[in-house]
Amino acid sequence: MIKNISFSLFFALLILASGCKQKNEGTASSETEETAYQPASPKYTARHDHSTPTAKIDVESAISTSSPVRLSEVASTIEYYQVGDDKYPVTEVVAVEGGFIALNKPKLYLYRQGKKRKRVGLKTEYSNWRDNESGNNLFYDKKTTRLYVQLKKLNQETGYSTKYIGELPPLDSVLARVHYLYPDSLPNRRILKNWVEIFTPEMSVGRFYYPGTGFDYGVNTFNLKGDTLCHFYFGIDSIGTIKSDNFYNFTLFHTSYLYDNKPTFSATYCDTVYRLLDQQTIAPVYAIHLGKYKALATYVINRGDKRNKAWVDNLRENSQAVFLKVHREGKSNKSGWLDNKDKQNQDFPSEDYLMVYLKNKRQTKALPLTARGMINDLDGGLPFWPDGQTDEYMYMIRPASELKKGIKLTGSPKQETLKNFLSDLPDNQNVMIVVK
């Protein structure tokens, strides 16, 4: 009898242990599939679309002249938003229906005209975001009203971070929540091997570099599972051997942004601005002509003189224009006054230009060097120069004190909205100025 009971008990324990083992194995398998997914090799072969002529942005000619640009040439509306103080400065903005979501790092807020800002119900810390101020960490899908965020999770034991793109529920449901969502509770998270430069729900884009350098060699597109969709090569084909002591002689700059939801980007030492039309098609959209001011990569790497050479420092775009910041390196002769007798060899300072390429006129204008932006003829407010863009909107952020000191109210009817905004503006606030 005792023997039968012992056998039955052993058999029951064996079944229970087997069940636990199967359950644990199933959980482990699920986690492994998410974190150890083997990405597929490139799915497509790159296609180059030259059906539309590449627009020429003539920096060389614009440098020798200056011409003011009116804000009404590139936009027709202007709005003002209080966006908090310097404790949580805005680092990124995306347009949503009737307003904007801004990352007041580490918090997300919804800003709408005539309403108090509302906290978007995702609870994040500074450690969840990139360490630098790089943008392109937010994407809002207007079709599904879902917000996508590029975040990281730090492993306290190893010190390494897991990077991922998280998908929030539809915006209305997030705003209606009583309790916060937390990054770990997001139902859909796509694990990333590295930070991506720009992304949509359909694909993400990351750069790859010429071996041993920080020079762009092209971009890869991926789906959000991490499968490689396509390689796009552009820019420098060969730059020879790079000496390590040359690094600080580089003039590195590249940028990227979404225009009409299409990833658009420039590359280091490449005069062409490219746009991805889809997952496998690339098109050159702008050719930046530097002419005699151009510094080739090989020239700079071989310690060529950068004096009187120019390069682009920033690039933005809306439906009416392209906005560039261009730096021209100055010249200073240390050997003294003898060199300056030669008019061809006189000193001159470094200069930073604000330039506007007007699409309809196919014309490049350099603003006067003393200008802080385009003349605001929409409401007589501050001169405007974009800090960022989202969809068809351009925005800049300035402290309240700058608006109050720099704006002259004339009693004009077109300043009525601006006047009312300034009258209720606390001194400690930052202001987001949005044009379209």
C-alpha cells in the first residue's frame, strides 16, 4: 500500500516538474525570439530616380551678395505657444491634429492653441532617451494616431542598454489615461541593434561609414524587425589612407529630416541632398554648389588650407524653401603686416551665412550678415529662423524675455493676437513660434 502511494506521489511530482519545465522553456523561447532575431540580408536592389531634375542651390553666387527675405515668402501663418521653462527645454517637436507634441526632455506634452498643455501619459526618465540632443526620436502616424518613440533601457548589472522603438496606443486613449504608461509596459517594442537616425512605421534609416573614418558612405534602410531592406551608396567613393592625427582637421556635418514623410538627408563632403521615395528608391533633390569655396574631402584630409573654404552647417526645408546655414572660414596671417600689403592676401574674418533657396523662383539668397533671420512681415514679431521642422511646419524657440524686448507693438491689427499673447506671457517661459 505504502509502495503504491509512494509511486503515485513520485509520478505526480514528475508530471508537475515536466509541466513547469515546459512553461519555462516556452517563456525563454519567446524572449529569445525577440532579442536574438536574425535579421535578413538586403531584400531590394537600390533604384535611382532621376525623373525630376535636381535643383541647384547656388551658395557660391549667394556669398558675394546679400538680400533680405520676408517671412511671407516662405509661410502664410504664424502661431505662438508657451512651452515651459529651462528646467525641461524642448528638444523635439512633432505635429498632431490641431497641435504639437513636444519632448520637454524627459517629459512629453501636447500643446494646442487656447488650451493648457497636457502631459502625454508616458512616464520616462532622462536615462530612457539618447544622451545627446539628437532629434528624430519621435514619430506620429496621423493615420493611426499612434506615437512612436525611440528609447533605451539600461541593464543595471551589465551597464549596457537595450535600444528599441516603442509604439503607444492611439493618442486619445493615451491622453484619457488616469495612470501613466511606462516604457516596459508598451505592448509593441521593436528591438534595435543601434540607434536609428530617422524612422517611420514602415522603415528606419541608419548610416554606414567609409572604413576607419566618420565619413558617410551611404545609408541602410530596415524594417522595424531589423531586416535590411536596401543599401544606398553615395558621397565619397575613395579617400585613401586616413592618418589618425588628421581627425581634428575634419569639417564634418550631415543631417536628416522627414519631408512629406520621406527621409531626406545630406552627407559629409557630399554636395547632393537625397530623398528616399520608398524602401528601395533614392532621388537626388538638391545640388549644393559651393564652387571656389568647396573643400574636397581629400583636400581637407591632406591638411589643405581651409581658409576661404565654406561648408553647410545646417539644413531645413518646407514646401516653399530650403534653409541653410553656411560657414566660410576666415583668414588670419600670423606673420604680420608685410603679408597684408598684398591686397590679394589680406585678412578677413570667418563668417556665418543664413541662406534661403526659394523653390518657386529657383533662387538662392544670402541674408545680410547682421540679420538674425527673415523679416517677420506676418505680424511684426521677431525675425524668424527655423530651429526645427515637423511636417509642413517650421518652428523656433526663444525665451519670453527676447520677445518682450525685441518686439515693438505698433497697434497694427495684424499684431492683435501677438499683443494678447505677450500680455499673458510669464517671464520664465520659453516660446515656440510656428510658421506654415
